[in-house]
Amino acid sequence: MPAGWTRREILEAGRNGTDKTTVFVHENDDCTSFTHPLPITNAMPEPNLINTPAYLSCQTTIANFYPATVLKQSGEGYRSYFGISKISVFDDKRFKHGPLDGKACSILVLQQANGAFAGLLRLMTNSQEVSNITSVELAAISRGSVNAWAIGGSLEWQAFQGGLVTYHDGSTDRYLKYDQEWPNERGENAFLFDVQMAFEEHTAEDKPLGPEFHATMTAIKQQSSPSSSWFNARNTFFSREVCFQRRGGEFSKELNGTLVGLWRQHVWNRDEKDHNPLCEFYNVLWIERKGGIAYRKACGWVPKHIWEAHATGLVPIKLG
């Protein structure tokens, strides 16, 4: 008999009177009886401790880009409505699309050396620190792909494209307003891009955006008045539309061979199947190196063609 068990006989009423039944009890619980004794050890097993390393080591590709501007939440609002027949479990705060308590992260807009768009990062640090940084080192962690509509509906792209993020919360439509911090003329170049332009191969080419882009935008703003059709040029979010419309009539010859010229030609030739193309990208971490260890400062994505045109590696890296 296994150690710790004791045999007992108990009396039970049966058809033929009183019957004896054999049961077994264990010293750790003598109030519970069992039909069979089971081997039980009283010794606690030695804990199987796993030595978890403090760092994650790998080999990956590295690239450097430049900060264009920081988009930071500047306000919020909502619109409520009634008549809902049922509420989905996904309206719970744990599942809803928007940020909790209306507090959204800031977005860092990246650009290439020629000023072209390079990607978007969700910041986890004070945006004021970013304004003093001239270059951002990124490490690739994975690849991904979604269609253009999905990219366009993401928080970071909504903030980039129009400065307004909208999401649904139960019976309320909420919106978050974003403004730029420390915008500069060079940073405005990144806002020339829509979703499809950002993921085209031309975007990664080392060509000028257009002839005297800064001078042209400055001239447009100087000519603007409250009643002018170019008044929206004062807002960086409208720079792309203004540049395309204005340059179409007056600067079409000067655009030949530039990225803006290539984009304009491609936009005009798009058919229906191009309206929701597949967008391939690299998920990246903005890293800061200290004592040979790379620490994460932000995460985001860079379009595939842009990353592969600028990345170097494979490079060994140790993440802390």
C-alpha cells in the first residue's frame, strides 16, 4: 500500500442487511474516503526556474531617417445618437477602436533625405525631446501587409492625413484633433503623400520632389487671402492638394523627372483596381543605444520599398 494511506471498513445498509465496504483514507484528509489508494508524494518538487535573459539578441536591418514633425493631440469632441437595438461586446473599453479616456499618443512623421515621406511612429516619449533630434535610428522587427483602406483608417494615418482621428464608442462618435509641433518648411514636404503614393516604388527613388518646392509654397501663401482658393495652403495638411492643383497649370514642364511629376502621372492613370492596393511595410522600433544596448523609444512602420532602399544589415543588435 502506498505510504500515507490507511485501510478502513465501513458498514453500509444493503438488501441483505448490513454490508462491509473497504475504503482508503489518506493522512492529509481523513474525512474523505477513496475506493483505491493512489501514490502521493509529500515532498514539494524543486522549482524549475528558467533563466530569462535580460536582453533580446538578434540580427536585423537598420535604417536612419529624419523627423519631419510631431503630430500631437490638441483637442477632442463627440456626437451622441440614440436608437441602438443592441450593444456589441466589442463596445467595451477593452475592445473599442479609440484610445482609452481620449488620451492618444503623439505621432512622429519621418522623411527621407530628399524630404519625401518615410513612415509614421507612435511616440512613447515627450514630443519636445524629439524636436532636438536630427536623425532617427530604426530597427526592423517584422514585415506586414494590409490594403490601403486599412492603412487609411489607422490612428496614425488619420492624424497625418487630415489632423483628425474619428472612432466609434458605443452610442457616441468621438474625434481627436491633432496639430503639428515645431513644423518647418522641410517638414512640409512629407505631407505631399497620400496612402497610395507612400507605398509606390517611386517614393524610394533618390530624386528631388520638385523644382524649388519651398519657394513655390511660400509664394502661394503670400498670394493667399481669406477669400482666395489657395487660403488652405496656410495649413500644412492641405499642402499636397495645393501643390498638385497649382503646379498642374503653371509648373507642369518643370515637374518632368521629379517625384511629384511621376506621382501626378501615375495618379491620372489609376483605374478602379488601384484604389485599394496592397500596402507592404516593415514594422520598426526607434532605438536609442546606451552602453551597447538598444532601448526602444517608439514603434511604427515604414513602407517596404522605402525601407529596403535605405536599410543596411544584417546587423547584430541587443534589445533592452
